[in-house]
Amino acid sequence: MTTSTSPRPERRGSLARGASPASIRAALLPEDKTVFDAAYEDALERARRDYDLAALHDTLENWRRQAIAQSDPEAFRLMVRRAAAFFSGEPVPSDEPFAVTRAKAGM
């Protein structure tokens, strides 16, 4: 039996690309970084307490998806405005604070 000599991509841990806490946090909008930090700390504490990584993995996957959406901040802001208009049934005023628009969109 022979072994293959072709190089294999090196994997660091079991997380998919972009799912490390540092990668996720780097891609988030500034106002979401503290929310992520709290959710991550909570998930770590649950993992320590329960000896189960499922909640940690779920938290990271949820925030990874949010980081992908936020990786283009202008496109994200437009998506939030459209969602807010859809859910409220009214156009979003151009001078409305983004936090208010996000709340209307549930995002």
C-alpha cells in the first residue's frame, strides 16, 4: 500500500473557514461586537458547565451568518432598510437612526 504525497490543506481545529470567533468578530459592525462578545462568553460558560459544545457551535454559526451579511456594510444597511419597509409596511425615512431601522426589521 502506498501513501499519497500530495499536500493536504492544513486545518486548524474543526471550524469551517470564517467561523472562528476572531474572524466573526472582525466582520461585524462595531455596534454588534459587544453583543457578539456577550453571546460568545455565555456560550463558552454553558459549554464549560454542561461539557457540551453544541451551544457554542450554534452560537458561532449564528454569528458567522450575521458576519457574512455584514461583511459589506452598505449592502447590509440596504437589506435592513428593505426589511424594515417590508415589515412595517411604510418607507423608511432617510434620516431614521439605523438602530431604529434594525429594530423595525427585527435584525
